[in-house]
Amino acid sequence: MFLGTHLQKLDDKGRLILPAKFREELSPGLVLTRGQENCLTLFPTTEFEAEHERIQNAPKTNKEARDYQRVFLSAAFADQPDKQGRITVPNILRQYASLDREVAVIGMGNRVEIWDSPTWDNYLVGAQQAFAEREDEVIPGVI
């Protein structure tokens, strides 16, 4: 399970050293793609395959489903961390997420999000307040 916030740096070649706690689960392989709120989403290969199966089951006649599939899959890149636990973040994804040097690597349970660090900080200010004030159920059975 991926948990916590880890502040990392991209090197000049667009490589990211994965947090040590994440490396073992990601060592067999991973897929990196666009995520919501202009972050990147990183899946272990097995989780990506399950996600792919879910989105492939969406109706082909639904334009929103097709649009989602196109955006999600057109920038998906398979990778395997090197011996130092590094992955390369392709330029198209660095541009999408406005990644510069400082990044926040966020554990999301079955997946990981990669944010530009200042963007994550700005997002978190509003999201934390909304979380603290939440009165209605957002996730059935949880909140």
C-alpha cells in the first residue's frame, strides 16, 4: 500500500528517485500517465491492468468515456525502476503536470500521484479545509 507524502527532486534528465518505501512494490514494473487536477498517476503494472479493464468496459458510444480513455491512455508510459530506484518522467507528462524540479510524491493506497510541489501545497490548503469541514458522505461507508 502506498502512503504518505514524499518530497523528491527531478534531475536534469527528468528522472525521479522513487521513495524507498515504494520501490519494492514498483520494482516489477509500473505505468505512469495523466491524472486529475494536473498531477501524474503512477500505477504498479497489475493495478494499471485492472484500471485499463475498468475503462475498457465503458460504453464505446459515450463521448465522455472515449475522451477519458484517449487522454488517459495516450500518455501512458510503461517503465521499470533502475537499480537506484529511478524512473524517467517523459517530457509530455512533465509538461502536463508542470513539473519543474521539486515534486511531491503522494501515496494513494493502490497508486501514487506525482505533483509539482508548489501546486500540491496550494491544492492542499483548500482541500484540507474542505476535509476538516466535511459533514456529508463523500465515499459511501467511509465519509
